[in-house]
Amino acid sequence: MKALLISKSADFPKTHDLLMLNKLCSQKGILLEVDAKLLNILTDYAVRTRYPGESPILEDAKEAIENCKISS
């Protein structure tokens, strides 16, 4: 989503919030058909596992992969 926003010369804040990025994309005419519930789930994975302290377990990884498949 960030790459798409950059392609439209759009500014966006530093964020991992996929719902916000999807909204910004929509405002720039980039219409992505992605379920908001899935974006929320994927955002949670990005934030939880990006910073030290929590690592994903195998079941989390499998669920994230399945969610990505559903949304594409």
C-alpha cells in the first residue's frame, strides 16, 4: 500500500496500520478490495511481531498466511 501511495506522490505517516493505509489509498483513487477485518488482523501481526518481546508461534504464522491468501 505504501508503494502504491508513493506512486501517486501521496504523503502518509509512519504507520503499520493497514486500515489507515487502505483509507489513504482509497482517497487517492487506489481501490483495493480487501476485507477490513483481515486488514485489522494483519496489522496486529505486523505490530506484535515487529518489536522485541513477542515472537509468533507456528499457528499465528499459519493463520496470517491463510488471511493473506483470502485477501488476495
